[in-house]
Amino acid sequence: MTPPDAPGAAAGPRTDRPRRLRTGTGGRRGVPLPLLLPGVLALAFLLLPLLALLVRAPWRSLPGQLTGPEVWQALQLSLVSATAATAVSVVLGVPLAWLLARTRFPGRGFVRALVTLPLVLPPVVGGVALLLALGRNGVIGRWLDSWFGITLPFTTAGVVVAEAFVAMPFLVISVEGTLRAADPRYEEAAATLGASRFTAFRRVTLPLIAPGIAAGAVLAWARALGEFGATITFAGNFPGRTQTMPLAVYLALQNDPEAAVSLSLVLLAVSITVLAGLRDRWMTPS
Amino acid sequence: MTRSVRRTRRRWQLTGAGAAALMALAACSSSTDSPGASGTTASPKLSGTVTVFAAASLKESFTTLGEKFEQDHPGTKVSFNFGGSDSLAASITAGAPADVFAAASPKTMALVTDRKDTAGTPATFVRNQLQIATVPGNPHKVSSLKDLTRSGLKVVLCDRTVPCGAAAQKALDAGRLKLTPVSYEQDVKGALTKVELKEADAAVVYRTDVKAAGDKVDGVEFPESAGAINDYPIALLKNARNGEAAEAFIALVRSAEGQRVLSRAGFLKP
Amino acid sequence: MTNSAESARNLPAPPTAHPHGPGGLHARLVVDRPGFRLDVTLAAAPGEVLALLGPNGAGKTTALRALAGLTPLTDGHLRLDGASLEHTPPESRPVGVVFQDYLLFPHLSALDNVAFGPRCRGAGKAEARALAAAWLERMGLAPQADTKPRRLSGGQAQRVALARALATRPRLLLLDEPLAALDARTRLEVRARLRRHLAEFEAVSVLVTHDPLDAMVLADRLVVVERGRVVQEGTPADIARRPRTDYIARLVGLNLYRGLAAGHTVRLDDGPAITTTEELSGPVFVAFPPSAVTLFRNRPAGASARNLWRCEVAGLQTHGDQIRADLTGELPLAADLTTLAAAELDLRPGAPVWATVKATQTHAYPA
């Protein structure tokens, strides 16, 4: 048996590994001005405030301000809780995204709209809603309290719950979009090979949509990291337990704007580092 | 626009001077009680809009007084901007168009006087005292500040960076008490909400807040609060566009009638 | 098209089907969709390769999906080796599918793709991988075991897909346009290979194609589907020789007419008569290849008037090393002639020509 079709011999439509950065115009044609101008303006609009933060940052007193234990406490808590909230969002949100993308049930459109509700809800209202649901006297919270002795408000777990509440929609929407774009016939192919729907999901769909999950997780993580309103409303503010960086920044702003700027810089630096790192590792086609 | 930009820049330069100096200035300026806004209740030809920036806790009483003012002086309109005293002060120093500023603490007023944005010296028009807010019926039998230090009791305080938190800390210090709350809330409403929703058993807030919450919380007086009374200063602003009407409004606030409205909301006379 | 007809004729006689035996496939597939109804009956014995041939949109792929359980039946039945499968979910059917674009799982190596089925059907990891390795070996793909599908050539991917489908030991192998994704060069070799693998496969194979050559080379029996119905069934040779619809006639490259026979003369439904060698009566088809047509610029002197028609050139196209002339006129037909002949006749669209066919080169059969 001679292999008649060595790779390369077949001039099929198989493309090589896609390049990461591709210039759509091939460089020959100029970028149209009606796109270039607003685009550059948008970029400036997004970057200028950050730039101002850098320009006006109290660089000289920065080291002194950042060595306080509260700063590291808040930063550590922020990172831990945002990561935990992201984990919760992935574990619960991916199955929800699958249900929304791959099953049909009455009122699915309505359910999808509900999922995005935390996106439009003012986070403080979200926090109050969480209190009404999961607080010590909440609809569910009272049972958590009396049966298991679990109270979420004023605890780090409460921070995670609040952050997951506002962050999960980002993940669900991102993953659902990826699922819709993913070819459902791979799942069919898996079925013809004897895979149950769950096995097909686990062994085929999940790896296929992994980049989408990673993108959604990064979005959710970033949202959780910056979460303020729902957190302070639901979990309160106690250094080391529920005081995340945004809370520390807000309260510092009350009487020491300089410290607030310093704290914001730390948050900025950390998130840029993490996001850039994740993007390189996960979000490139491997 | 250019003006506000310049102001912001100035403000930034000034922040470098440090919070300690700021605090000292605040203490100085608040102690004086100015006669700048007295008398002249019957100026006949008032018109136009008076823009009042006032602390959020003044919302109910000032709204009532605003309506009264408009009745007394047809052709005038009082427009309010209620908010946290700090952010109001920040927007005033950044050039926001306002005629009157009524702050919840001398410290926040000082932010404005420091910038020489007031016309004349601010006057204290009411004072607010701390109370303990408990869940209705006071099931935990809280009767003193010391009771709040009992273990197992969930207490919320305002953060020390906001006035009610600073005052609570002062009261605790006066009573030599050490209290670990479950949360330092970012403002007094946040603290009160936690008690209203029964997430916390008690909070240290202002009398006026307890009063405004109606039967959703119970108020408990405590003697240490006497040492942490908050003065509310009011001042005419330098860039007031309707100075006469603004002065008349300040006069109304400080008049017997104004004080009646304010004390109904739980404020103390200066 | 002529090629396919000829190669079909050259095929050895296929094994006779036993469509009503106990084993194998017996199915009536009815699938209703808005504006479309599929209703086909299929039967195949173990070891037999059935090709569903038809134009796009005829319902071939729907039929295949129904067999796999991916599209539910509205009505009908599906029995495989005596067992009813109508209500069996796809993952429990002993069915293997080679999809048109193979649908190899892009995140798995060739080996893991093939091992996927055995794993799902309960084999241990090592066992499944060993089995998969054996299949790849058999397909001549042992060196590609660790290759990701993206790095496989089209032909290799097709064989991996085949190995993957066969690794679950299906009793019914379904192939959806198995060669459509390949370029012409690879296609020839892959087709030959596939034919060998299908011949070795002991259970029923059903393949779907719109390419008559693929169907004739690969299948023992063809089922021609048009607009959701079976229009003709038979061995490739039979279908190539006796097409019964215009679609099939075009596919196999024959001129096909329908008419009423009386003796050696067939009077066409809407046209002249054709003289044939067969002696028939009643409704018949008459077919002859384009190569059997001879063209003249002027009416050939001395030629018999039988099977001589006055036509006009409607279009010309190259067809291999020949010229295919499409003629209209008394009898619309296709004629093949050499480039030289075309030049000598000075053929161009609109040119009048005389066309003639020898009776011995026509073929008439009952309709």
C-alpha cells in the first residue's frame, strides 16, 4: 500500500494555520477615512482617561501608599474572589449557554433576555435583589441560614456571589454565541459514534468552544474584578473579608484621592498583566 | 469648560498638599458662626432660579422648604442637587453652577471654603446626632453603645472616611469601646439599608436617618453621641448667579420656620 | 458523461442483491417537511453497497440522516438485521457515518478520532486506542496517527473518517458524498481505495452521491431519487443502459426519448419516429449515445430517410477531446464529434445540420 495522498500532494482547500494578525486590506488599499477617524477617536476616548490617571499619578508617594497591608489585602481578596466568581460562572454558565443554544423550550427567547438582565440592572439594585434572595431574611437565604447555618452577606462568599451575579451574563452570552457559531454536526457525528448528548458535549463540544469559554471567562473575570455596587450592597465592606479593590478605591476617594489613584493603578496594572497573559495563552488558535 | 479644566488642575496640585492640612483648615472654618445670611425676609423683588447643592440627608426637609420659598416668592424656583457632601463639594470646586451649598459636615464645607469658593463664612444651621438603629422591636435588647460590642451581634458602621463613620468612631473612642462591625458601609443609607433588610442587627446612623426610615427600624439614643455631634454648615457661593434669592433661601433655612421643618426631620438646633 | 456509462459497462457483474432476505437493511423512510416529502423504500443485503443517486435537493441526505437517526421519521419503518431501529436514538444504532466534510473532531488526533467510537461504546482507553491504531494501519495511515485533522490531506482525512465510522463495527455504513470534498486528482485514487474497503465490509453500505461515476464505481446497486421519490433502481450497468428519466439519461450521457413502439418503429410523444432494432409494442424508451450520431452539413445523398433529422446547432462545448453539439429541431439531441469533424462541418451556433443515427446503435426498452 503506497499512500497516494501525502500531505501537500493534495491541493485541497485546507488552509494553513491561520495567522494571528491579518491585515484585511493587504496594505495596498488605504483605510477609509469615515472608518479611520471615528475609530481613532474611539481609541483616544477609551485611552485618554487611563492616560490621565498615569500622568497625574502621585508617582513619588506611590511606593509608600502601596506598601500598606490593606492594599495587598484588598488586592488579594479582589483576585481570589474574581477568580472564584469566574469559576462559578463557568461551572454554571456554560451549561446554561448550552441549554440556550442547543435546546428548544417554550419561552427560550424570554429566558435569554432574563439572563442578560444583570447587565442592565444597576449593580446596587442587583445587590439589594441578592439580599432579598440570599440575605439572612431572604427568600432562600432564610433557609440557608436555618438549615445549614450559612449566611452570605458580609462574607467573602458573599463577595463571590455578588461578583458572579454581575459577571455570569458576560460568560453566558459569550459562550452561547460561540456555541451558535460552532457546527452542531460535530455533535451529530459524535452521536453516530455512540456518544450520548452529554458525552458529545464533554468530549467534542467543550473542546471546540474552549476559546469562547476562555474569552467569556476573561470578560467575566474582568467584570468581577471591577465589581463595586452589588458587592458593597450585598457583602458590605470589611477590610480583608469583603473589601475588594474597587471598594477600597471608592472609599479612599472620599478623603484621599491620591491614594485612590494609586490603588486604581495597581488594579489597572494587575488586570492588564493578567488579561494580556491569558490572551496569549488561551485565546490564540492553537 | 476651560474654567473647570483649570480648576481641576489646581485641585490636583492642591491634593499634593496632603489631607492633614485640609483637615486642620476644616476644623478652623467650621467653628465660626457667620451673621452673613441674617434678616431681610421681606425683600420684595426676588425672581429666577436658586440652585442649591445639599447633603442627601437634607432631601425631605429642604424640598419642603423649597416649596415654601417658591410660595413666598412667586416667580422664583428652587432647584436642588442632593448628593454626598464630598462629591457635591468636588463638583462645586470644579465649577458646577450653584448658589448655595449645604453640607453634612464642616470638613466637606472646608473643601469649598479652602478654594475660596464661598461668599462669606459658612453658618451652622442644624446639627445631627448619632443614634443606634436596630431592627424593629429591638429583639437583641440593644440599649447602649456598649451593647453593640456583644459578640454574635451583627453591627454595621459607616466607613471612617465618610462623616457618619467618623462620628461613630469618635463616639466609640469617647466610650473607650472597641467594636468590630461586619461591614464599613460607604454611606449612611447603605448602613441603614442593611438593618432595614434585617441583614444586620444594628447600625450607628443619624437620628434623621432613623426618623426617615419610619417603622422599618427602631432608634436607640446613647450618651456617647453627645460627643460626636455633626454640624451642618450652609453657605452662599461666590459664583452665585442669583445671590439675593440665594441669601433669602439661606435665611429661610435658618429662620424659626425653617428650623421647625428641620427638627421635624430629626435635626437638632445649632 | 459518456465515460461513466462506458466504465459502468466495463464493470464486472455485481453480486446479486437479496433485498428480501432476513439480514440486511429494510426501510421505508418517510420524512415530511414544509414543502417537501421524502418517501423512499430501501433494501440491501449484508455486504451490498447501495448508492442513492440524485440531483441536489432530491432528499438523499435526508434519507441518510433518517437512517442514522439524526432526522426523525414521520412514517415508515427501519429494520436492520431484523431489529427495528425507528425509535432507537442515533448513539444506540449500529450505524457508522462518513460525513460529507468528514467532521473529524479538530481537537483530536487521527488516532483519537478513530478511538472515539470504541470509547463511547464501552472500550477501555488502551483497548480503544489499540483498535484505532489497527484501523489506521489498515487504512495505510499508521504514520498519521498523531496528526491533527487540520494537517491531514483530503484523502487522508477521508480514510480517517472511514476508519472512525468502521471502528464501531457498524451493521450499516452510511457515506454522504464521500468523494465530494476531494479534488479531481486525489479523487481517482481515493475512489479506488474506497471501493476496496467497501468490498471488504461485510454489512450494508449506503452511500449518497450526485456523481454517477462515484455511484457506478462504488455501488452494487443504484437507487435514483428525484424530488423525494425513487425513480429507478437497478445495477449500475442496467441503469446506464436503460435510463428512465431525463436526469439519469443526462447523468449517463445518453439521448433519451419516450414514445409508442409498433414493431421496429417508435413514434415519439412529441416528435418524429425512430427506427430501432428491437421489436416492441406499447410505451417504450429509446436511448442512444451522442457518439452514435453522425452530422452532415447537407442532406446526405443516398442515405435512407430513416433516423435522419433536420436540426440546428444550439450550442457547442468541448467534452474531453471531443466536441459536444447540442441540437434543436426535429429531434433535440446531443451529438459528439471530433474537433476535426466539427471544423470541417463548420459548426457554429445557428448552423443547420442533418443528424443521423444507425438503428443498430439505438436501444429501445419498455417504459
